[in-house]
Amino acid sequence: MMKKTAVFFLALVLAGTLSAQDDDFDAFRRRMQSEYSAFRNKAQQDYNDFRKKANEDYARFMERTWEEMRVFKGEEPPRKPKPIRQPVAVPDRMPPSEPVPLPTPEVVPLPERVPPPAIAPDEMIDELPMPEPQDPTVGMTFYGKKCDLHIDATRRVVLKAVNEKAAAQAWKELSDGRYDALLRDCLSLCSSMQLGDWGYMELTRQAAIVAMGKAGDEATLLQAWLLSQSGIELRLAKANGHFVLLMVFEEDIYRYSFIRKSNRRFYILDNKNDGKVQVCDMAFPKTHTATLRLQQLPLLPVNNNAQRPFAAKHFATMKADVSVNNNLMSFFDNYPQSNSYNYYVNASLSDNVKQQLYPALRQRLEGKSKKKQVQMLLDFVQTSFDYKTDQEQFGRERSFFGDESFFHPYNDCEDRSILFSILVRELVGLDVVLLVLPHHMATAVCFDSEVPGSYYMVDGRRFTVCDPTYIGAGIGESMSQYKDIKARIVML
């Protein structure tokens, strides 16, 4: 709606520029305002008509018998035995003197671009009514952010039973306008806080509990209503005498139970069900599949922990003191684990960490060749962090977003590869890929000139191995056990 409004307004201004020469300016301005108002009213009416019909159709479908489907237990991330101790390069080894090709790798292509939603969130916000100053609000804190939500506790929807007919009746009541202001609040918070689909799912869950006064079936239905009105695909289901919410994602998610529908996995968000569920198998119109990808990290209130020093061993000037936002760490603690490693890299680092880290590193890298810059960053990641496997630190597999390496006391090969990839891409400007090897992960960098050492050819480009876990190893040095191994390459 915002783009359409801007185009319409521009057209009126251009037309007015020509006509204002002959017309009285005040008359022209009144005409322009009248035409714009008519345009906005028409757009809002179209949107309201769409929502009214969609919700009526959805409520009618809910009254039908729901389909019974089998629940599959959530999968654990594959346990990848990693070195118990961080590997160290032999001090008196001979560094590579010429390029050495490695076996042709298996390449994991970039994920397909997620199509934009049929109705953009900003357009939805534009079409929803503005709350009145006297409208009641309820306070809520979401990852440190204090929110005032427009909720009228006297008009709560109350379920009479947990069945199809009661769900349909409740959906009609949810759609009568009493929660439109709450929907606008949630959409606005999602946009301003850059929450992404998973963060928005968490926000609506908490908002629904606050709106209903407690967790339960009414809150689950309200969350389903908020998400569907926001353009996110879901399914509502019944299990063990309660309503549950199922969402489908572009990525595979570990540890969450799911149902299979048309070769897609719908994950049960309360993750407490097994056996079978009864599913209301209808998609709300103009919804999109959710994704775990974050175009940027969430903007949460900064509540930094104490600064920690990080310093490279062989390049003493490569050092910085970094503190991390505890609110963001809590957000990551609740984020699902996935094998889509590229979304960890593409999310980058928070501005909070960049402002502490990047000026210090850029000052040391300035004036050096790109090869030297990569070597300095490689040593920084190899030697600034203490090493421990996920099993030792958490008792389970877990990959870090970049900021998390500066928060937790230890990290492992996956976490270092993710962080190193971010630093090289953003501080040096070179392309990087992740190397998934048996029991290990490393990286490879595409230099703008030929460098000696082990490399992989990917789409006609040479990516030279850089292992941020192999202490003391330079550019092009691969651990001996992987020199004849076919790697799986993750494009970024």
C-alpha cells in the first residue's frame, strides 16, 4: 500500500504541476486531497473486504471434520564427532609453495530466493485502523523491549469446547475487529525490531497469552489468527484435548515434532505431541512459507555483559574488547537449530558487536594485502577463542550466530567457520564458502590473485582452504586427513 500510495501521490503532484498554472492553488490542493482520500478509502475497503471474506471462508472450513495425521518425532542434529582438543599445525612443517587442487567437491547451492509476501507487512499496517488514545493497553516485555499492546480484557474470546464448531465460532469472534489494534501492534513491533518470521511467531505467542490472561486454547487460537492475518502460513490442529499450532518453514528444523503434508513439514510449535493429531488442513489465503533466515539481526534493547578481551597469538595488535547484548543471547537461545548454515553467516554480526570489533580490526588490517588481511583474521579466529565441542559445552549439537562466539566461554569448528566467513566477507571483501568435512567444518576463500596451497574449484573459481580451527595453519593448509576427502561446499 505504501508504494501504491507514493505512486498515486506522485502522479497527482505531476498532474497538479501542469494544471496549477490555470487553477486556483487552494482549489487544486482540495481536489488533490479529495482524490487521495478516495483512493485510500478504496484501498482500505478492498483490504477489509478481502479479510472479511477470507475469515468467513476459514471459519466455515473449520466446522468440517479435521483430518487425522501422523506425528513424526523431531530429529536430533547429527552427532558429528569432532576433535576433543583443537588441532595444532606442526611448527616445523613446510608451508605450501604452489596451488594444490583437491577432489571435486559436492556443492550445496544457495537457497532459492524467498518470494515476497502477497501483502507486505507495511501494507497491512497501513490498512488497519489506528487505535484511539483512550483505548486500553496492557504492558508486556519482549526480550527487554517494553511494549504497550492495545488489548481490551473485557472482550476476551472464550471457548466453549475444544472442537471444530467451537473453534469456528471463536474464529468469527476473533475476526470481528476487537483484535485489529493488537494485530497492528504486533506487525509494527515486528517491523521496528526486525524480528523475522521466528521472532514474530514468538512475539504473537506471548502477546496472545497476555491478551487472554493465560496460556491455553484461547491463546493458541488468537496466535493462529494473528499469524494468518499477518500473511504467515500455518495449520491449526487438535491433540490430546487441546489446540496446537503448526508452521511450515523453508528450512528443516531439528528437535521439533512435525507432520508431513505434500512433501512439506509442518512443525508442532509446542513440541509436546506424538502419535496423531487432527488437522484443519486449509491455508489462509495470501500467506507465505516462513523462513529462519534473518536479513539482519533483531534490534533489541542493549543490555551488555562485561567486556571480554580477544587477541590473536601471532599478530599481537589484532585484539579488541567485546561485550555482547544479553537480550540478543536470550533470543538466540530460543532460536531453532537447522542444517542451513548459510543463514548463520548471512545474518552477520550485530551493530553492537561491530562497533566494538570492526574499528580495532580495520586499523590493524589497513594497508595490508588481501592475503595478509585474511592471514591475520585467520590467526585471530584460531587463537582468540577457547575450544570445546558442543557435546562438552552443551551436551548437544548447536551452531552459533556470530555474536554468540563472543558470549559463550567456548566455540568449535562450525562456530569459528561461521565467524571467520563473516569477518572475511565484511572486512576484506572476498567471497567465502563453508567446507563440510567428516567430523569437521572449515572454510575456503576466493582470492583475487593466485595463492599457494590446497584449493577447490567451484563454478570455475578457485577457493583456497582456510581452516579457522587448525591452530597455526596458514592459508592453503588443510589437515592431512582431509586432503583426499570429497568436501561438501556450502555457498554463501
